[in-house]
Amino acid sequence: GNSLSAIQKKIADSARTKLMTKLYFRSNDSVQDNRLQKMNKILGVMAESQIIKTETTQLSTLFHYRKFFYESKALANDQNQDFVVGNILYNQQLFKNGMRLQFFYELGNGQEAQREFQYIKVTDGQGVYKWTDYNSDGVQQLDEFEAAEYADLAQYIRIYTNSVNYLASNKNKLQLALFVNPSVIISSQNEFLKRWNFNLSLLSQNSYLKNDQVLVWNPFKKENDQLLRTQNILASAIFNSNDKSGWNGSYRYTDNDNLVNANFSNEAHGQQSHFLNIGYSFTKAFRADWENSTQNVTNSSQIYSTRNYLLQNWETKPKATYKLSESLQTELFGALRQKKRTDGEELLKTYEISGTLQWEKVKTSVRANFSFINNDFTGNNFSIVGNQMLEGLKVGKNQVWSLFIQQSINSFIQLNVNYEGRNSGERTIHIGSMQIRASF
């Protein structure tokens, strides 16, 4: 049984400012040893406020705190059971919308499920994962399963078992987005300045083992007993083309740091990347682009040493695109790549030549692609890190091709036909699929 008493107050004014508060007290009883006993008392406070709401500014907050008073510490499982959830939402437009800011920060408590899974074999091509017997013992081990790069390799799916462990957790989340148009900010009509845009976005979402903490404020805090982490940063500068100049370019920086819990152990993956692209349109039909990138990749597993590696990658790729007609377009590029393992001997040097032909007319779309890829690999290619570097292909010469046809039968039925093939010197593999999609 329980009893509840509460006090609630709501305030609002003509400036669209609102505040609602609520204070409550609750007493909980439970049947223990065939008699009704007091379990705990709860003191709670809630506040919800819309502080600012105008055409250019929005600011609102929400807060809920619940304090538990247990009759004995054993009933609380020797843990702090206090509950907190709250957030701040702030949107701002400045300089006649030349700068836009979006901000969201959230704190809370909850539970994370630690689950055990296993892999089950299915019909070829119907799965998601592939198994490679890296140690040649004939035994399927969890660290030997990876996402399949090609449909014919996708022979396994992942299913969760009944083993599950729920852990009390503290959560936090931070989202930030900033958009800047410099020509609007300074009210400039300069054609060069009007072609620039700048963007910054950030997401940090975390879950920590609660232990005896009420909450974790810092969205960038890293702990050994952290349960989940998703941290993504994107910064970009874009230079657009216009009618007077065919030049365009962009720079992007990304930083991704993720932690997942799999089979009661943690695995972390991080990737820092820089992208620099430069393009020029010679005519409306012909354009050239030069794409460049560098990457630092880290992967670490709590229990599988074979999944620990550090990679330094770079790629340069010149590309030409020519529009033969309103319906037909062709693309040709060459790429040079290098992937180097800095904590081992693995080194991959790749050059690729690829061509694409695309035709679109009314209800029909056809896309054909052919790539020649030569992989020069040093080190152990029959390993998890070797497979990751080679992206499912073989050492030496590889040919990969594909054909995709999309046909709209009528306004709500669409037919998709997909064919893929590849050859790595041993045998040629052909994969085909057909799909009918209906939209009602």
C-alpha cells in the first residue's frame, strides 16, 4: 500500500513564461513475512519551466528529483536509489539567422541490460554476419564473427539468449549544433564570402554504472565501469560553386568514440578523420573532383586481444563525371590508399580504378559499376585486423562489379533487381536478388 500527498503551483505571464512546480511525499508499504511492513518513504520535487519563447529564442527546463528513505539499508540493495531526471533545451537565432545554435543537455537514471548472444546459421545470403575460423580449430568463437561485406558471406544472424543482467545506471546526454553563414552575419554582398558555410555538431550520450552516485554531470567523463558511450563530433567548412565560378570545396573533421557492451564485456571503437575535397565544373556536363582523407582508427576489447589494433589510413581519389545526356551519366575515378597498423606489422597499399554508368528515365533507373582493385599486403592477412583492412577482399588483384535496376510498375509498386559479382583470382562469385516493394 502507499499514501501520497502533494503541493502543486503553476505560474504564467503574458510574456509566454511558464513555471510549474510540484512537491510530493509518499509512503510505501509491502507484505514481508506475512505482515504489512513499511518499505520506504519518498520525497519528490518536480519543476517544469518555459523561461523564454520568442521567434529567435527558446529556453525551457525540466527537473524531477526523488529521494528515497529506506527503513533498512538492505532494502536499498546497499545502493543509492535516488532518482534524477532533468534537461535544458536552448535554441537561438542571431544576426538575422546568419547564426543558429541548438543546445540540449539531459541527466537521468535508469537501467542497462547486459545480454548474452550467440550466432545461428541461416540460409546463405539471408544473414548479417560471417564466420572465419582464424585459429583453424573448427570451433566457432565469438571473436571470429564479423559483419559480412558481401551477401554470399552473410550466413549467420545474432540472437540474444535468456541470460540478462540489469544494472542500475546514471545517464547523461549532450547535443550541440551550430550553423554559421558569415556573409549574412556581416550583411555582406561579397560573392566570395556568400559561398561559405560553417557547421559544428556534437553528440555525447553515456551510461555509467550507478554504484553510489546520484548522477554524473560530465558528458565527456570516461570510467572503467562505463556501460555505454556514443560520442560524435563533426566540424565542416563548405565552399559552394556559383554561376560565375565552377570551383567548390569542403573540409570535414569527424571524431567518433563508441563503447558497447557485448556478452558481459566492453568493446571500444574510435575513429578520427579529416576529409578535404576540391572540385571544378568545366561545363554543365563535365566536372572533376579530388577527394582526400586521413583516418586514425582504434579498437580495443576487454577480453579478446585479437580485436585490439591501431590503424593509420589515408586515401587520395581523383574523379571525373561526365553527363552524356539528360538521362545518361558516367563517372570514372582512380584511388590510392594506404592502411598501416601502428601496433603491428600489417601494411596495406591499394590502388583502384572504377567506372560507373547511370541511366535514369521517368520510371526506370539503371546503375552499373566495375572496379579493379589491387591489394599489396604485408603481414598476416588471415586475421581479424587483416580482414578489416582488406574489407573482405583478397590479397592481389580483385575485380568487383554490380548492376542495379529499379522499375516503378505503377504509383505504389516498385521492382528492384540487384546483381553483384567479384573475382579474386580463384573463382568468380555471382549474387542476385529481386525485390518487390509496395507502398500503401
